[in-house]
Amino acid sequence: MIHFYQKKFFNAKFISNFASLKLRTNNYQILKQIMVTQREKEIILYKLKKSSNYDLTNYAAKSIIRRIERFIINENISSSELLLKLSDDNGFADNLVENITVNTTDLFRDPDIWTFLRLNVLNRLAEKNKINIWLAGVSKGQEVYSLMMLLNELSLLEKSHIIATDINQKVLDEAKKGEYKYRHNLDYLSNFDKVIKKNPLNHTETFDVDYNKYFEINKEKDIIKMKDILLKKAVFIKHDLVIDNTPNYSKFDLIICRNVLIYFNEILQAEVLKKFHNSLFEKSFLLLGIHESILGESSSLFTKKGKIYIKQEII
Ligand SMILES: C[S@@+](CC[C@H](N)C(=O)[O-])C[C@H]1O[C@@H](n2cnc3c(N)ncnc32)[C@H](O)[C@@H]1O
């Protein structure tokens, strides 16, 4: 809830300070001159929340401020115009959120984690009749395709129900297509080799798996395109971890949410972890990014075993 003095601040100081900052250039030097303060960030996010369904008020301050500054420059608008557009233009909130959230991802990103998953999690899920998996914050989907290839190599793809979500419809539309620039993704092949071709129990042994089994590479068109076996499997849904309930399935055997919580503050991290806890079967698995860990009160919800968190029942 924003207080009255903040509104006054918005009307007077904020608009006058920024009206002069309308930019007609993409010169990133100017980024240094655009300083969005903590208070100004709060006003923008308050306005965003009021005019749309997005609530980014509990995102980590530093990164969100940097992204707002960059957005102001890229859109070639002043901050006061940004606030006006949030009131007037329905699509503008989507545009803002799509631009201030970070979408970096990769196929088999952090390859060691996939080998760990293969040996310590997916093997254990193999005995189940049906495996429910939720990947939250999947960006353009490379993470989903990585998982599906691994599941298929373990003969688990058919019985897996996979739901992939993100707050950003634009990246989900790209994810659904499963088509990526080849030259941006040269690590794909070496990561694929590490995760899919190497026997995780004996590194001198390799499995003979053709890239062609899962994707087509067209070097001339500079495209790498996932094959139907993968494209048909995952369900991509727009879902906001801040405001939405658990998607579709009642409970999951595995939730993968990597490099998303890192952008949230402690309050929001705790709320989302509670959601994940409620959405998992007992003793089921939660995988976070390699730089993310569960601290504070939420740590009683999960036990960490190697790189994976296991749901604990709360007594
Ligand atoms: C850095 S990417 C991580 C992609 C992938 N998980 C990985 O590790 O490669 C973060 C993703 O989280 C999404 N995101 C941010 N806030 C979200 C929210 N409230 N609900 C769902 N997704 C969100 C962003 O749109 C973005 O696609």
C-alpha cells in the first residue's frame, strides 16, 4: 500500500525530475545519468500493480531498478510518460513486465545439474505410474526440451505430464515453437554430449544418440528446431508465481524453478517456497538454480540432498 506522502512525491518531485529526461538516443552512456531511486521504483511498481494484474513490488530492488532504467532508455520515454502509459495503455503493462524480467536461459544450462537429476531424481521417479512435473519460469523453453530429452533417454517421457509456466506470454510463444538461433546456441551440442551421450556412471563410456533424434539443425538458415516428439509433449501456460494458484495438477513429483527466485526478495521467496511445498507430494523434489538456496524459516519445509530439495511434512 503506497502512502499519501508517496503520492505527493510522485505528483511533484517525480514528474518534474523526470520530464526533462526524455531521451532521443540509445546511447548507453545515458544509462549512467538515469538514476531511478528506490522511492521512484516503488511508485512505478505500485502504479503497475494498480493498473494490471502484475505485482512486482517484492522483486529484489537492485536488479529491478537497473531493468527499469534500461527500459526507459530503450523505449525512449521519460519516467513520467512511463507512468502515464501504465494508466492509458492496456498492453503497456505486459510490455514493461516482459522487459524488466530477465529471460536468459540455455539448453542443458549448468550441465552437471542434469546429470545429477538423471542419477538421483529421475531414476527414483521411474517406479511411478505417472510422473507430474512443473517447470516454473521456463523463459523460452530450452529447459523444458532438455528435461524431455533426458526423460526420453530414460524411457520416462511417455508417462510424464509436464507443465511449463512463465509470467511472460511472449517467451512462452517462442517456447512453444521450439525454434532457436543456432549460432547463439553453440554450447547446445557440447552440453547435449555431456548430459545425454555420456554414461553418468562411467565417463569413459558414451551412448550413441544422434542429435537428429531430438532436433534438426539448419546451418544455412541458422536455426535449431525441436522435433515433434518434444513439441507435442509439454503444455505451456502463462502463470504468475506471485498471484496465481498451483497450475492444473493437484500435486507434483518434481518442481523445477531455476534462476527465478534469485530475482525475488526474501518475503516473496518465502511465499513462493510455501506454494511449492503445498504443490508437491510428500518427499517429492524441488530443484532450484545453482546459485539459489533455501534459507531462514522456509528451510524447515525442505531437506537438501546434494543439489536437490526434498519436501518435508510439517508436523
Ligand atoms: C532467468 S529466466 C530463467 C529461465 C530458466 N528457468 C533457466 O534457468 O534457464 C527467469 C524467468 O522467470 C520468469 N519470471 C519472472 N517472474 C515470474 C513470476 N512472477 N512468475 C512466473 N515466472 C516469472 C521470467 O519471465 C523469466 O522467463
